[in-house]
Amino acid sequence: MLTVQLLRAAGAEALAIEPLAERRALALTLGARAAFAPGSDAVAAVVAATGGEGADAVVLCAATPSSEPVNDAMRMTRRRGRVVVVGAVGLGVERADFYRKEIDLRMSCSYGPGRYDAAYEERGQDYPFGHVRWTERRNLAAFLSLVASGAVRPAPLVSGVFPIAEAPNAFERLVSGDPPAIGVVLDYGPPEGPEGAKLAARAAAPPPRLSFARGPAVRIALIGAGSFGQSVYLPLIADSSEASLRAVVAAHGHNAARLARLYHADYAAADIREALDDPQVDAVVIATRHHLHAEMAVAALQAGKHVLLEKPIALSREEARAVAEAARAAGVVCTVGHNRRYAPATLALRRALDTRQGPLAAVYRINAGPLPPDHWVHDPAQGGGRIVGEMCHFFDLMQGLVRRSARLVACRALPADGRAVRHRDNVATTLAFDDGSVAQLLYVAVGHAALAKERLELFWDGRAAVLDDFERLSVYGDPEAGWAGDQDKGQKEQFARFLQAVRGEPAELLTIGEALGAAELCFDAEDALSGRKSEDVGR
């Protein structure tokens, strides 16, 4: 019905084909010149209505697994005409008419150019007007203009209005077709009553400066509800008696609302400011995509919130230093999600290293595996690449075990081959520490998935230790110092210590300065591979 109106607005004559008689009548009132029931009679009717030539174009808006609509469209289209598939129909196209008439068959993919392009949809990079006249945004703007002028009228298509609480019933009516419905409206209603007052008060409240004295649970807002936030942080919050979920904030509001209901949060939001301006939010966990980390962390710190920031701290040296400075100025708890420090195997290894007298030597192999070429982590503007996005974990772990800051003294990468090998995915680095310790880290994506992801070997004072993928620690020279268990990379322990620190209790927690040190090593590695510094890039 919208297509009929759009065709009329564009100056075209529209012929409608619809199985339901009441909808055919509606099509006529909306501007169709004629309306027919589907089938062979419709093909003949369209050919007759076009002087025996056939339609210039047929737009298929049907939803059926049958290929009959697309083949009927071929039969009723003129020679060298066009068939456009908008709906989900079967595409078992019969060759005869398609070939004989040289018909142009086109697929309509969603809203127009820009759809499924992250640079356009998420980062606001528009296409040049002169080269791409009709983008997703321009299509929608033109449609709204037609609605405003009255050329397109959505109101006759509304089969019912449902309160948002009855949304399942509304969708059931659409799916069941009993009674037949074209479209429904979901009414959220005005923000009245206690909830409306709560929203108004929250918007008017000034950003608080929080103290460390809290009640029985730390009230948390989760910022970012992607796969990591859902698989790690939401279960951690739900399982902790020391935390409560105040809010879920995500760019896609429907996803935030779904998770807020599932995990019994007080509310969901699409704007981080709503959580930052909420005096009942004590702390935020930021688990968004990487490019948002620094900006959101600084905003949260300036609002007086305690911050657990997923790695990486930032995508640039300047941003990382800005986060560290904001954390120092705010005087609140701020740490970064380098969870391997808190793994049971790591804690056992640190205890074994407590009596270390001389320097240690370490070899750390990370069999990371490949990511798809179009994965967002590879995008320098959004993910920052795998050195910044993931190697920070391993740099931090080495600094935590040596208990010294490191400097990068060598960095090499496999040359890219344009296929399986990406330049920044396969990197060998050497770290030097001021106590004489050295560590070699090999991060590879060209290995085999059957090999465990991580293996760390350390040598010191006549002893040696091997940490196998956070499932087993063997200490040679002190067997009692070993550890074995289910794989545990420390997220639960880190979260527990974060909550302790927020409550003002003693807790050994990664400092923002230590996190900055790991980030600086990543940026040093990027600089070395880009030729911006010599190999000895120690600061």
C-alpha cells in the first residue's frame, strides 16, 4: 500500500495485485488505477491494461516461499522491463520469459545505500551527494517529506493501536492474520505517573560526587550490551551479592530494554548521560566497542562514577593519557579489564615469584587465531587492530608478574600476503625491565585452532614455571606451588576486587597508571612496525 502511494507521488500509474478483496478496495482509494487478484487472470489483466505491452516495472512486496509471484511478474513485464524484489519470495525463476524479454531483475536490500556499512551507520560518514543521490538517510527524509505533504498517508494502513505492554499481542495479530492486519501502532504513552516523575527528576539531578561509603550493594550501570557484556559482566553482576544492576545502556534501545528485563535492572537507556546523571548509579562498567572507551571513561570519571573500563583503555596514546589524568583528578576507583592478573593460576605464580632474587626470562606464546577480514576489530577507527585491542592483555600480565614497568626493545611482524596473513595479526616483541628481566611475546593468528591459546614459560633463580592456558600451572623446583583447575582467566576475581575497592575496602587492584603502561607498550609496537621509531623504543 505504501508502494502504490509512492508510485502515484512519483507520477507513475500503479496497478495493484492483492489476494484480499478489502485490500484491493483500499489500494484503489490510495491511488491505484486498478486492482486484481493474483494468478493467470492478473497477468492477462496487466498486459491488457498496458495496451498489450506489459508493465514497465513490477515491484514484488509479497512474502511467500512460492516462486509463482516472481514468474508471474516476468510474464506481465514488457520486453526489457524491470522486476524488483522487495519482499521475501521464492526465486525459482523460469528462464523463458526472463531470457526472451531480457528482463532486468533487481533485489532491494533494506533501506538503501549505507545499510550494513558501519562507517555510514555508526560513524556518520556520509556518501557524496553527487555520487550517491539516494542513501538510506536521504530515502527516509524524502519519505517523511511525502508524508508531511499528504502525498503518502500511512494512517489508512493502521489496523490497530496497542499499548507497548501488549506488544506481543500486536505482533501475534500481524503474524496470525486473524483478523487480517496491514500494520499496527505501538503506543508508549506519555511519561506520566511515578515513572514519569522519576525520569524527570533524574534528568534534572546534577552530576554527583560520590563517596566510598555505600550500602549493601554497589549500584552498577553496564554501558555496552554486546557479546562480552552479556556473556561476562551481566552474569557477574547477577551472581554477586555485593552488586545490583541499576541500568543497562546500549546504542540499540530495544537490546538494552530486553537485557534490563532479563537481569532485573531498574531501567534501560540508549544514552550514557542518563546513567551518568543518575545519583543512584555508583559505578559504571564500560564494555562498548573500543573507539568509545576513552570518551565514555572520561565522561564517567568527570561525573564522579567509579569505572571498570574494558580493555583497551583507548585507541591512541593521547586518549589513554587523558583517561589516566581524568582518573587521577576524579579521585574515584578506575581500573581496566586486564583480568589475567587475577586468574587463580596467575595468583599462584605470583606467590611462587615472591622470593625471586634475580631477573627472570619469559616466553609467552599466544595462538590467537584469525578474525574475519571485515571484523570491526581490524578497523583502525573502531577496533584499533589486534595489537592495541588484545596484546595489551599480555603486556600487562608480564608487567604484573615482573612487578616492574617494561620498555619495548624489539618488534617484528609477518609480512602480509593479502589473504591469510595480516600484518598486525602476527607479531613478535621483546620487552626489557629495569631489574634486568626480559620477556619475548609471540602473538599469532596463522596457527591451528587445536593448539591451546596461551602458554607462558618463566625461568628464574634455578626454577621454572609453565602456565598452560590458565588451566594448569607447573612450578619446577617447587611442585607445591602449582595449580590446576577449570580454565579461569580472572574476570570474577577482578570484579570482586573492584566492588571491594568501590566500597572503600582494601583490595589489590590494577592502577590506572599500570594500565597506561601496558597501553603505551601497544602504541610503541604500532610505532615500531610503522617505522615511526627505532627498534629500541623505550621511553
